[in-house]
Amino acid sequence: MLRLHVTDIDNVLRCRRKSEYQKEGLRKKESAFADRMFTGTVGHYCLAEYYRSGMKLNALMQALDHMQTQGEFDYELLKQVLLRYISRYHQQEVDYDILFTEQEVVYKVPGTNVQLVGTFDLVYGKANGVWIRDHKFVSNIPEPGEYDFNFQLKAYLWLARNVLQIPKLRGLELNAVKTAVPVPPNILKNGELSQNVAQNTSVELIEALIAELNLDRNKYAGFIETIAAKGEQFFYREDIIKSRKEMEEFEAYLPYKVRYCNTKTIPKFTTENYMCKRDCEYRSLCRVESTGGNVKLMKTTEYVVVEGRE
Ligand code: SF4
């Protein structure tokens, strides 16, 4: 019986070619991508230990130290990200009833030889019912609604309702954590501050640097206003709730989707889509493959094989 993780299906549905590169574990050499994947794995493990311990800081730190023995990642960066996460959310979570973390669920899809596998990052109860939470360690905070039609998240909701049969289930909470911390804005050659709004900065850090360098604050009023208006740039939560009808539709189409993902003869989808531009580390490899270039050579010179998750 073939085991297919909900993430694998999600990857194939988004881009078959990308999913094959991912299955090979290919990550671009000397880029943030390779580090990011293992950072995601470490982040998931640390948050699982943190919630499993009843939200104890020392459990999180022990988990972080343990992962240092498992592979390379930016320890200091992730430590700061996780400590900021705790200070951001701990107070609003103290009353949560943690039910389980990192729980694997398996479902045999009817009419196929496939077992659908899902790993629940966290299931917890709060005053209004039970929620499942999916952690994502990301380089860009998602847009609202970006995950609304995501197969993976719908699959978690369906498995929680129909396989785990969680009583009083309310929905799924997307929990995105940007693997970055706020830093002061860049200083340009002319001594002024860069006003690029894509920088990972904060109003406090901009104002502190203006004061330190004795700059004219008025020149930066618009920049400061834009950064302030952006609000939270490092953490994002969104509740995803699906109706009974949507869940029935999901169930009805599940065998077709599973068969589609499992059919090797379907050509790899290579039409440029929003994922190519936004976040695909395989663009150059994909172009080489599309134009009949030397894929093997490019894989060995520009990529490494890494295990990990976002
Ligand atoms: S560049 Fe686009 S088509 Fe190519 S692998 Fe990436 S997502 Fe798929």
C-alpha cells in the first residue's frame, strides 16, 4: 500500500515538476532555501516540544539544543524567532488545553491503493471549541485567504472530522512564522537610511537609528508611516473554517485527486504560475529541463540534497 502525505499531494496539485524536485530533496546550494527547509523542521520540532510540555520555555530551549546535533541551521536566528513568538502569543494561550502535538493520522482512500497520511502539528481546546493548528515557517507572510483552497489544510480538517472524529471541532488555524527578526534599516552610502519598505524593520528601530545618526526625522515620516501601517510582519494567524458541504465535496473528489497524483504518465505541469515568481527555487532548473538542457549537470552543480519541511 502506498503512503501519500497530504503535503505530497498538495505539492503535486500545485506543480508536478516542483513536487518531483522536492521529492528528490533538491535544494539550491548556497542560498537561503537549503537552510530554510531544515529551519522549518527544527521550528516544527521546537514548537511541538513547547506545546507538549504545557508551554514551558525550557522545553523549547532543550529542543533547540537537541536539533543542533541533528544538522546545520542558524541557531541564533531561530532562537530569537521562537522567543519573539512566545512573547507574542504566550499570554493569550495560557488557558489552552493542549490535546496533542505531532500526531500522525492514516486513512485508506477508497478505490485506491493509497493511504493518505496527515501529521497534525497541534490540536488544542479553547473556550469556543477545539482547533487544529498548522505551523508554517515562511520567508514571506501569506496574504489573507491565500490558503483558503489549499488541499493540505482542507485534508487536515477532513481527517480531523472524519477519522479522528474530534468532538466540538471548530476549524483550522494557520500559524505562519516568518524566519526573520526585525533589524535596523540599511544605511546608504550617502549616510541616509534606505526607505525600502520590504526591509525586516520596525518603527522603533528606524527611530532609534535616526536619533543615533542625528538624521532629519521629517525625511522619513512617510517611510515610518508605511512601516507602522504594515502592522505585524513576522507572525500571521488565520482561522480556516469549512462548511459540511465543502467537506463532502472534498471527500467526493479525494480518490480522483489521489489517482491524479499517483499517475506517473501525466506530463509535468510547467506553465508559469504565481508560484514560479513568488517562491520557486527551481526556476533555473525548470527552464533547463523545459528547453532540453543538461538537467543532471545542473542538479549536481547548483543543488544539494536536504531533508526538511516548511
Ligand atoms: S518554476 Fe514554476 S513550473 Fe517550474 S518547477 Fe517551479 S513552480 Fe513549477
